[in-house]
Amino acid sequence: MHISATRFSAKDAHRRVTINDVAEALGLTKSTVSRAMNGYSDISQTTQLRVRRMAETMNYMPLSHAQAIKTGRTRSLGLVLQLSDHDAQRPFLAEFLAGLSAGASAENWTLTVAASDSDDDMIRTFQSLLRDGKADGFVLPRTMNDDPRVKLLREADVPFVMFGRQDDADGCAWFDILGEDAMRDAVLHLASLGHERIGFVNGAMQYNYAPLRDAGFRDGMAQAGLTVDQALIAEDAVTIEDGKRVGSLLLDHPEPPTAIVCAVDFAALGIYHAAAERGLSIPQELSVIAYDGIPEGVHAHPPLTTYAVDNRNAGMRLATLLIRRIRGEDLVNLRETAKANFIDRGSTGPAVTRP
Amino acid sequence: MHISATRFSAKDAHRRVTINDVAEALGLTKSTVSRAMNGYSDISQTTQLRVRRMAETMNYMPLSHAQAIKTGRTRSLGLVLQLSDHDAQRPFLAEFLAGLSAGASAENWTLTVAASDSDDDMIRTFQSLLRDGKADGFVLPRTMNDDPRVKLLREADVPFVMFGRQDDADGCAWFDILGEDAMRDAVLHLASLGHERIGFVNGAMQYNYAPLRDAGFRDGMAQAGLTVDQALIAEDAVTIEDGKRVGSLLLDHPEPPTAIVCAVDFAALGIYHAAAERGLSIPQELSVIAYDGIPEGVHAHPPLTTYAVDNRNAGMRLATLLIRRIRGEDLVNLRETAKANFIDRGSTGPAVTRP
DNA sequence: CCTATTGCCGAAACCGGTTTCGGAAATCAG
DNA sequence: CTGATTTCCGAAACCGGTTTCGGCAATAGG
């Protein structure tokens, strides 16, 4: 793989082709070229075509900084990571970033990433990125029920797109995975295997996926004609430890569940531990089915049956939606959902009555 | 946490204070202010001070895009993620990004992130980021022995800083963790516990950390007066599966090791599995000591003794070094190392002779 | 005291775009 | 054929900075 250093170097480099070059090549002025490139109606169709074609062949691409100083927009998406919940987003981050990057660069946009370790810091980060024109809008990962970011950006009328959904949808574009469908299907899957006492371990309740998944679980139970026992429902389990803790509670119940649905893979892995401690084998004596699709699930014993989220695609869609949002497209067209993919790895099995 | 929407909005917003505002406030021209801000010697010390102070009180900060159009530099660091080895960098990514972001924003720089899925794509990504002035230089995570990125950027004379070290150091700034010291200390630690047959499981040989860690291991063995048995040395183990595989090989050796040093935590977790399969308990019958400090190590049974890398700090240092590099500082001052932190969690113990 | 430096700053061009404004040519109405 | 509109583009200002150039005043040198 050899690449000649010419055309590449930062300094000598064949000078970028500018709008003046294009204008000169066409015998037009740069103002005409500019308006043609931006599709102004006071430039004739023929000229627009000529300009665009010439730009294409000369490989002209307006310098975003030069545009930015007048327009204030720089063709870049902002992402502010919150370290407070880094544990939760760590496993998905690389794929997610890759998707965002792909979605952005497909439209010749870029991705500016910053991190913040407190809420105050986060706000300052948003502000300075905006102030300095480093981001034209933001992707908000892991949105919460009463998300300060949403409130802030909405009030300030700054474009953003959420990874998640909100009932109060004014001014919001979003992409989300239908976690509720996954939870419902998980219940139906277990019910079809004969399970009747099914537990549910939800994730962190402050995020807006949690109520949805809870509803999905209950919906599934209802569809299967099963009754929900509140004693078999736990919340806020997002780590292996959490899962182990609440798993122990559920399994020590006088009438323990024969199957457990988890809103989060990590919690399921914790339940594996709780089950192992009690000598319960999966899936023979306990079925577990979860959600996320973390790689660790593949190597668990038994491998974890789960609803996997395509985080790369999520990033890609979010980037695309945000760009369209910034371009001023109508909000109602900027709401998408996708389904999680069921991956049956064998951690569920037919229900057996425990002695 | 309430933040008034004023001063914040993207559109109305109190107009940014520009260089003209500062000039006017001081009764100077903007050219003088510009040169004062940039420390030109043809501006008197008194004036420089006046300007700087006024800029401070007016909260003036030059708009990087406006500067960029003339200077070509935009105060932003580039990071190109390679998806091919995402598995390896995933666990560290969030912390690493946080460090980069912190280091960058401390100097009022930003971080532009892109992803590439092939080598060709990677090169194009570098090129377009440079061409569009989206990055003034690059951070290269996980450098390899014969790294195409290094070759490319060096030839093109684009500033970069490596996370790693190279023997061929011309034109390279770097930050690296002294993995070799960790490996040596690991051996000495084990030797002090009475171990004599010590195995070594190295990581991916194409990265330049691998030869270093190998050397560190051998150095430790020599210092401890122990002989290295080639049969107890394995390479290219970076995942749990890899570790399980090579761990099996080592443990099935007629004269198996009583302790194993791993260059990578994940491999150590694989060795846990191999040991479990053979009924070997850790640390009673086998000592394991590794390197990285992944969170999973905390939850292993027993918790994994390891040399932990502070990836947040690494990111911070790399950002700082790269900024100084871009500012033209001499390369020889831009090479730093740090030590990994020994965390004894109990996966090593005194050597016992196996039956 | 007069000239040659030097120190210090203003004026103006420039960077690569966008946008306002005005006017020439072409079309339309009468 | 003339006057009023349109259509379409050029001229020039502008955005927020940087950089070149030149000149004035103060200093140094003779």
C-alpha cells in the first residue's frame, strides 16, 4: 500500500482548489459560483449545471471554515460523552462512533467529540462547542426521562437528535430501538416454552428506555395470558453485580421464576452468577433472555440468548437524522425506530417444574 | 440545575465578541490586537499586556474558523479509529476519549473523531480531514511495528503523536506505558513467591508493545536467575478464547508452569478457563498476573492481579503532546512514558510443587 | 544639530467563502 | 415600437481573523 506524498502533505500540497479557481475556469464571478453551488433561484438552471459539473471535475469542495465564518455552520456533529455513566456506554461506544462517523462522512460532515465529567461541565461543553462553531448540532446518547440536555438544547433552539424517545416530543428528533417489542417477544418466546412464572429485571429507571421495556414486558405477559407477580420484578440493574444481587432476590423467592427477562445483558450475566451459586443450571432449570448484544454474552456459559442492538446502524441513522434536522427538515419526518435482533444462543429452554 | 437560555442560543445569542470589539475598546486597530494576541515582537510589551487583559475581561477568544482560513490551522486534534481492531480498543475507548478531550479542551482545542474500516479507507480519512482542515494533527492509538499511518504521516510531514514507541523514532513524538517494566516486575513478584517455572503469554506481535513486553519478561527472568523455557511462551493472545487456547497448551505441558504472566488481561481470563477445565485453582495451584486493568478483571474469580494502565491519563498526555508538537516544539521534548499501576487482587500466591 | 536606526503601530490587502444590491439583457404587456 | 417586468449575473461589501508594508516618532550615532 503505497501512497505518494504529493497531494497529501499539509504544507506544500497542491493548493486546494478554491471557488475562485472554479469561477475563473468558467468565466464567472465567485458570487455566481457560490449561489449556483447553493442552489439559489436567481441563477439559471443551465448555469447551475455548468457550475456543478465544473466543481465536480475540478474536485472543488467549499472549505467549511470559510463558509462558517459567514454562515456560522461548519458541517460538524457534536457528541458529548458523559463519564458518569461511562460504564454503561463503554461496550457500545466504538461501534456507535463508527456509525456516527460513517453517517457524517457520507454527507461530508465530521464528528466532534468531547467528554464531560459533571452536569455543569457538560453544559459548559455544549456551550463552548456551539460558541466556537465546533458543532452545528448534537447527538444525545442515552437520553433520560427528564434530560437536562434536552431541556437546554430545546430552549436554546439548538438542533439535536436523541438516541431514545420522549413522550414530550416537542422539538425533538429521535432514533430508537423498539426495546418494548423485544421485551414482549421475549416473554412470548418463554411462554411458548411453557414458562409461567417469568421474572423481569429492568435497567436504570432514569433512562427513557426503562418504562418502555417495562410496558413491553407487561404487554407480553398479558398477551400470553400470564399474570405479573410484582415480587418477580426488579429495577435499576445495569451491571453484573446488580444482576447478581437482584437475581438472588428473585431466585430466593418462595415461588421462584423459571425464566427471567432482562432489559440489559450485563444484568443477565449477573443472574448467571446468582444461579450458579444456587446450583441452578441454565437453561435446564432457569431460562434467561436479555437485551443489548454485548460480546461477552457470546462467551458466557451458556451463551446468552438476547436481543441485539445494532449500534453501528444506530449511529449512522442518528447522524443522518441530525444532519437533516440541521438542514431544517420538518421534525415529524425525523423520527425513526428499528427492531432489535433476536439471537437465540441457547440460554432458554422448556419450563420444568422445580421440586 | 437551571441555565438561562440567554447567552446560549445558537441564533439570537449575544453576538460573539470579535477582534474588532477588542480593538475598538482599546482604541487600537484589529491588526495590532491580532499581533498582540499572537505575541509578535513588533508590538510593545505594554500594549501586549493591555490587549491580553482586555481580551480576558471581554472574554474574547479568536474564532478558530476565522483563523483557519488564513493560517490553515483550526485547533483540533484528529483521531481515526480503526474498526478492524475494535475489539482490542473497545474497553479503553471511553476513558481514552475522555482523556483526549480533557487534554484538548484544556488548551481550547477540540477533538475530531472519524472511523475507518479498511486501510485504504483510513488513508482517505486522514487525507480528507487534513484537506478540509478538520484536524491539525493526529493521535495514533495502538501503533504497530511497521505502521502505515506512521509512514504516511511522517512522509507527508503531518504532526502526529503515537500511543506506543518505535525504534525508528525519526519525526515521532510519543507517549507510552512502560509495559516492559510491568512484565519484569511481574516476573520478580512471582519469583519472590518461589515460582521458577513461569510462563509468558504475549499479545499481538504486530504491535510494538509486544517485543517490549517480551524483553521485559526475559529481563525479569534473568534478574531472578531463572531460565526461560520457550515451550512456556505463547504469542498473539488478545482475547479470552486466545488465552484459553494457549493456556491449555501451557498447562498441558509435561512440566507445566506454576505461574503465568500475561501481556493482556483478556488472555489471562482465558487462562482462568483453561485452568478451571483442568481443575487447577487460582492462586493455590496456578498464579496468574496480567496487564491492562480491564474492569472485568475485578469480577473474575479470583479477581485478577494486574498492571493497570491509566487510559484517561494517556489520552490527556497524548493530547497535550500533540498540541505542543503542532505548535512546533522540538520532538525530543515530546516523548513521555508512564508506569502501569500494580494492582494486587489476589490471583498470585506462593509456588507449590504439583504432584 | 542632523541623519540613520529602531520601536511601534496603522492602513490595507488577503484568506475563501456568502450575501446584498443594482443593472443589463431579455421577455412581456399594451 | 415602447415601457414595464423578469431573468440572470457582476460588483462590492462583508465575515473575523492574519499578515505585509510603510510611516511616524523616539532613540542612537556622528
